[in-house]
Amino acid sequence: MTVMYALLALSLGIAVGLVVIVVEELRWEARNRLPRCTTCGQLHNRHAAHR
């Protein structure tokens, strides 16, 4: 039974590690994505000069 508990703990640790990697990847993509402008609707940097 202790072997099963050890395997369960190992699989839970791996699952948590994968979740952390996926969440960090999503946060990195969201941080580096160009935002959609509320004035013109195009994708460009914040505080862009509009003419």
C-alpha cells in the first residue's frame, strides 16, 4: 500500500508541476501580446498616438 501512496504522491507532484508550467506560459503570452485599442480597434502598443 505504501508503494501506491508513493506513486500517487509522485503523480500529484508531476500534475502540479505541469499546471504551474502551463499557467506561467499563459501569463507570459498575455503579458507580451499586443493589446487591442479601444479607440481604433487595431492591435498596437499602449498609448499609441492616434491621428
